[in-house]
Amino acid sequence: MTLQIYISGKYYDKEHAKISVYDHGLLYGDGVFEGMRSYHGKVFRLEEHLDRLWDSARSIWLNIPISKEQMATAVNETLAKNGIRDGYIRLIITRGSGTLGLDPNKCPVAEVIIITDHIQLYPKEFYDNGLKIVTASTVRNHTAALSPRIKSLNYLNNILAKIEGLKAGCVEALMLNTQGEVAECTGDNIFLVKGGVLFTPPIDAGILEGITRNAVIELAEKAGITVKQIPLSRHDVYIADEVFLTGSAAEVIPVVEIDSRSISDGKPGPMTKQLTAKFHALTRE
């Protein structure tokens, strides 16, 4: 059976799911999105994802034409239609169809798209043995220009950094902010461990406030691990005892090398393994 894609209240076969070429989401990256996971038939932290989606939309003056309750129902209905219990959900809100000009007032109704499918961001061996990453020269968007807290359809900043990583033979790349501080990777938040303390950049470093990031912070604090959200430099990453990344698609994945420097002994560390196990247990609740 072909996948069913939800577009503004109707379902279409994957092969026939289309939007207008005049949609401002296509023309200008004018829209927002969320990536979520479903575990055992339940969407992980759906309410938090919808809150972030609505916050992103509000920040760019985009009116979502249905309520959060209707959106939640549509997400679960789309999963059910496709028979997916353990999968990935991409929720997209575009400005809608308008004219070739920039004026968003020419787009009367936003488009709501829900895709449910499966995703494996990285091969299993990377979860077992860890990633090797590099620092990209592409700087994370300045917060005064386009806030990284808005999960917008304009992902060119991240894509350029991703290309740098791929050209260096790595599937992920670290991005710095305009102050030269560690921000995040192209699709994931970053954590490091030093002396038994868990560190991660603060929100004002120019990062997306990740749902999985917040879940890992909560799990660490419940386990009695000290968590510090402070500005970090590449030096902090280079000398870390452990490094790992988090994201809805990536979940929790270790990093064992950055910029050709081995992280500690070059193997996933004990706290990374502990928090990975706790996160997997959380998704089964």
C-alpha cells in the first residue's frame, strides 16, 4: 500500500501528493516544520512539538489554520492510515499559495502537510562506534537575523554546513555562532562530558531548543548528573571526556572524533551509554 500524505484535510497517495509551485514555502522557504517520532504507536512528546511549532509560526506571523487538538488528531490519524507504530513524522506548515512577489498577504490560507514514514538518519554502526565530525566554516545564523529557535523551512544555513561535513567525509558537522562559540550540529544538539559533569550550549548561543535535548537534560538531572548550560568553545569539545548528539531523528548518538582529534579514547563513553539507555526506556513508557 502506498503511503498516504495529509494535505490540508485530505489524503493523497505519496505519488500524487502535491502543492502549488506558487506556494511561498517552495518559493521562499516561508514556513515552519517539526520532525517527530512515534514509538509503539505513541508520538513522543507530541504536545511539546506542537507548542514549538506554534511558537515558530507565531514568530513569523504565520497563522496555522487548525487548532493544536485538530493537529494532534490528524497526526495520529495519518500514522494509523499508514499502519505505522514506530516511525517518523514530518509536520509542515507553508505560507500557502500566493504570487511571485514576497507579499505574504497574497497567500490567504496556510498549507498543512503531514508525512508519516520511516527514517534511519545514521547507520547502526555509528551508534555502536560513534561519529567522526568536523567543524564547518559556515556560521550559524545570527539570532538577530533569523533566530535558530524558529524551525523554519529555510534550512540553507544548515545545508551548507552539512555539505562541508560530507565533503570532509563526515555525515555531520559542528556549527559555531557569530561569537565563535559552539552552537549545534546541522541537525542535532550537542552535549559534552567533562569530569562527570554534562555540558551543553545555552539557548542564547543560537540553537534550536531541541525536544530530545530537553528530555536528555531531564533524564540526566533525575540520575543525579550535574548539567550546565553554558557557552562552550571548540577547545572544550576537543578536551571532553565524551561527546554526543541528540535530535528527534538522530535520537542519541556518540561522537568519537572531531576535527581529526580523538575524543578521549575514541570510543563511546559510559555517560553517553547510560543516557542513551535511559532515553530508549523513556520512549517505551
